[in-house]
Amino acid sequence: MVERQTFEIAANAEAARKFAKLGATVGRFAPSEQLVAPGGHVRTISAGHYTVAGLSRQVRLGDFVAHRAANGVHLGEVVRVEPELAYVCPIEPGEPIGIGDTIIRKGAFRLAPDDSWCGRTISALAQPIDGLGPLIDGDKRRPIYANAPPSMRRARVEKGFLTGVRAIDIFSPLCLGQRLGIFAGSGVGKSTLLSMLARADSFDKVVIALVGERGREVREFIEDTLGDNLAKTVAVVATSDESPMLRKMAPLSAITIAEHFRDQGDNVLLIVDSVTRFALAIREVAVASGEPPVARGFPASVFTELPRLLERAGPGEEGTGSITAIISILVDGDNHNDPIADSTRGILDGHIVMDRSLAEEGRYPPVNPLASISRLARKAWTPEQEQLVSRLKALIHKYEETSDLRLIGGYRPGSDPDVDMAIKQVPIIYEVLKQTPGQPPSPDAFGDLAAALRNGAVPGANQPRR
């Protein structure tokens, strides 16, 4: 059962008794190393934050504080500390707060993940939102702000796996422990592709962070997409109407849960949709605390937090499991060089580019095979497959390069054998790459491609999902 939370840092029995009456507070916190007097009080209030006087010498960046209101206890996170004032961003939207209200320090926020969390849907504060009762805490409490494993003690990425999505398994295959980005504009099919990847059978556990998603889509994604994988999945949800603090915390809570499973030796699939909304939440918090923007409206802390989050994914230390991360990036106006996309691309181990023009042609998933790259593909391909993919990319490039010439009738068959072969085979390749969530995952993408090129048809293209 979730333990009853009390304020552990009151300096005297009277203060502890007064705050204990407010009942259980959300979240889980580490015991403080020393007792701190609850002498803070609200000094100023603005739209995105409030300031607290009297706690500056006790709190640290990232600490949580609690505010007593008439309707219960509300939490906030310290985002800036000055000699006389601490700046706090409220965790919950619409928190009723007034000048002079009492504020006390609660310390660092920690989670205690447990295997029983599988099959559950929880909030960014690790509170159940699925109506299935309280969570059981595990034995070890983990801070949501943590460091990646030491680079020289991490295991190597060696083993490939099948996603069941032909466009990825052929052109950009993945390995256990890899971190892959899916780059797409809005409405191109990013979430649909993520739902197809979530069905992969190569993982012991699945952790999903839905950040800033539409509330109506949460149940659809979890109940319709995961299927049999639901029993081994933990979903962390912060919808678009929740506060920027909760949207910022959701990926941090998700990766903390994934680290728990990894340290037990499990191979974990972590899906974050999307890291762009995580960055936007950081920007809201940072701007509210007075941090200036440095790149197209994004403050420097965004570019500090992104690698800290993404580097925690990947292989664990020798003898543990791995976290394979599939991260979606919502590109601004289909500009794949916007600051978040450009920064994230340099951290990840590969990127899948989804092209709006392909979606407009009805090719789903609209993955551009020429622009998509897996930096660990050679560990997943056989030498023969690598040579084949190189040849396929050359044919696709020839086909696209001569498309305008062919449309105006300027190309004569027989002029270039490579172009002739591309005209004959590339449309079949494109048909092979078409796949919808209703179709079963492909167990052998290269076999499907070979059969289609021999027969001029896509085997199993119209089979219903089993």
C-alpha cells in the first residue's frame, strides 16, 4: 500500500502535529538529513511561480516544498534560490495560494518502483490514475534526478532485434540498448508508428511516458495498442492540460522506473512521446523563474536537461539489463533543424524521419528510407543484408532523382539500366514498406521483400491483425 505521507522535516512537535492533520500528501520524499524549521511564507505571486521568504538557506534546487491551503496540501518545486527568496513553481495547476501562506520544505522527490506496477497507469507523481487501487512501493527509493551509468562501466550494444515494422527492420534496424529518435511534424503519424513499435516482443518490460498528449487518446493508446504487452507495461501520463511541472516530471519518472527494471537484469523498452513537449515544459518553468532565452526562445537549461535525460537510457553496467529508448520529436513546422530536433539528433543513436509528402501519398508509415539512419545498423544486419540495403537505397535514389524527368516524358527506357531497374522494382519496394497498425508485425522483413520482388506483390498485405 502507498504509505501515508507526513511532513518529515518539521522542527518541533507542534509544527509536525499541525501539518499532519492535512493528511497524506502526493509524491514520495526522502527523509531529510536535518530538521528544518517551517518558517517560510509566500512573499509574491505571479502567473507561473511564487516566491517564498525564510527558506532560502534550507532549500536546494529541485527540492519540493509543501503549501497548506484550505482544500489540502499542494506541492511545488524550487527552481531558483536567492539570498532572501526562493522561487517555486507549483506542481498542480490552479493552486489556491495567498500572500503569507506557510511553506515548508519536503526534500527531494523519490520513487520506489516495484514489479507490481506493471499493467498500471500512473501520474508523473507516481499516483495511480487507472482506478485499480493504490500502488505497492518497492524496497529501494530512487531520485528522479539521477546520473547515467559511468561510460566506461556500461555494457556494449551488440544484439539487434525485430520491431515488426518493415520500413525500420530493413533500412534502419535497431539494437537492444539503442536510443532512436522519430522526427515528424504534427499529424504525420508519429504516435501511430510508436504504437506499432510498442508491440515488439523482444522486451521484458515496457515503460511509456505520454507527455502533453490529448486526454482522450490516453486510453486508446494504452488499451488498444499494447494488447498482450499491457501486462508488462507501466504508463506514465501527463496530459496537455496539466501543469508544466508535471509534464516535465513525466519522462523523469518514467526513466526512473525503467532504471529499476534495468538494474534487475531486464531488457526495457522506453517510449517517450514526445521529448519536444518535455522541452517546452522546461522552457515554461525556466522562463517563469527568470531565465533568459538563448536559442529561438529556449533557455540554456533546456539543452542541459535533454542530454541528462537521454543519456540515462541505453545499456546499463555489466551484469544488468538495458533500456532501449524510442523518443518522438515533434519538429516545428516540419523544420528538422529547429533547436530541439537538432540538439536531440546529436545525442541519439539514430533517427527515423517521417515525411509529410509520403503521408499525403497514402504511404504509411511515411518513413523516408533515404533520410533515416540507424548508427548501430551494422550490428543488426548480416553482411549480405548490408549490401542489399545499400543497393536498395541506390535504386530508390535513382527513382526519386529521375521522377521529374519521367513525368514530362523525357526519359527513354533502355537509356540507363539502373533507372530501368529502379522503375520496375522501387514501386514494389514502396508497397512492401506500407504497413498499418491493423496488420500483424512482420517476422521477416527481408523475406517479405524478397517474396514481393519475385512475385510483384506484398505477401500478407491484407491480412487482419491477429
